[in-house]
Amino acid sequence: MANPWKALPRTLRLRDVTLRDGLQNLEKVLPTQAKLELYRALVAAGVSELQVTSFVNPARVPTLADAEALWSALSHEPQRLSVLVANPRGLIRALAAGVGEVEAVVSVSRAYNEKNAHRTPEQSLDEIARMAGEADTAGIRFSAAIANAFHCFFEGDIAPAAAIDMVGRLVEMGLGEIGLADTTGHAQPDRIWDLFDQCRRQWPAVRFGGHTHDTRGRGLVNALAAAQAGAAWLDATLAGLGGSPFTAGVGGNLSIETAAAALAGLGIDTGIDPDRIVDAGRLAAALVV
């Protein structure tokens, strides 16, 4: 019998998003020093790529109100660090803070985008185009993530053609990295594989990343389906922390401890020590309770 995992890559980027996505919907607000402690534990385990905060309205996401302070403390670290921005105001703050890599986000779902960003998807795409130009002028990396690429609590299943169309719009802006997010955790592995495969075939020069949730216990298998179809990176958080502060019912993110162990078991090198990342997960659990 043929080994179904032979299509998996030998190496894979595993991006930790604990300090942003993992903390954004917590009731407890961690002090900056606690976030730095988590950061050091992640790096000690071999994590080399992290999304560390989001420059969003602190009134809406109080857990990330220290974005400038946290970035200032991390700005000279050698790891690949990025932040999320929701709109041009966020980009202005990020540029003023000296951030070197920014990710924007837009949802395929009109209902979700209007609830989350108070804009239509078309308006968000127009803003992303302007931000991409400003980032290019500033000489920083700029990418985008597509939320609800498979399913939305408000609209149900998302047509693959709608997600593909949005990817095409972002590619036309010159973006070389695009994340595809199963925001609600309702996608099936075959849907994940199909969309990543279509995107890779249509835009072979673009790198696509996977963002999965464990709402229905499929975070890992969906992540593996994305990797099998050619995803360049996967997002994950310590202890599977995270969800959406704007939509009830979203399960936690893919656990980076689970992902690191599973990928190592399949012979995939992520650079992360499966044992030491568990220690970081224990620290995260102790800090957030």
C-alpha cells in the first residue's frame, strides 16, 4: 500500500501566533513582561518565526493594547517577527513602531468582514492595496490572510470560487505570501487540500500558509492536508490557545506542541524541539489561568 504521507515536505515553517491570536480573546490581560517570558520559552524551544501582536483598537482587543511596548522590547531579536494590522491606522502605528513585517486580513464572508472590520470585503481589499503600496515604499514585508476561506458561522460554507477570486485579487497587488484560514474550524481535510492545490497550481510563485482551528477536532488533520497540498507554513499556538474575539463558537488554534510532535514523527523538520515546546506550553497554561 502506498504511503499517503510521501507527498509531505521534508521541511516546513511552523509560525507561532500565540502572542497575537492565542491571547486576543482572553479575559485576562497578560502584562508585557509575561508575554516576553512566553516569547523566550518559544525561542528556547526552537521557534524562529512568530507573529507577536496586532496593532488594533485597544478598546476592542484590550489584551493587545501593549503592541508598541511589546514590539519595542522585541525589535532587535533575530527571529522572523511579524504583526497583524486590521486597517491603515494599524499600519501607521506599525510603521511608527519600526515593524519590519506586517500581515493584513480580509474575509471572504461579507457578513463576517462587516461585523469584524466594519467594511465590505471590497473596501478591505482596497485598503490592503493601499497598504501594500505603503509597505513597499517603506521597505517592509507585507502579506495578507484570507479569513473564512472555507466556512463562516453567518454564511455557511464558502464557495471555493469566492476564495480563489479573492486570492487572485491579492496576487494582482503583488503579494507573494497569502494565508488561507479555516477561521471557524468547520472545514474538512479534502476542502483544505483542494483549495491549497488549486492555489498552488494557479500561482506557483506565491507561498500559501495554513491557519486551522480545533473547533471540531480537525486542526491537525486539516493542517497536514494543507502541508500535503504544498502549504509553505502553518500557524499554531501554545496549548491550542486562541479563537475569535468577535465570533462566539470558534475553537482554539492548532496546538504547536501537537503540530511539532506530529510533524517530527513524519520526518518533517520544523526546527522545533517537541519536548521543549511542551515546557513552553505548560508556562502558557500557568500564565493564562
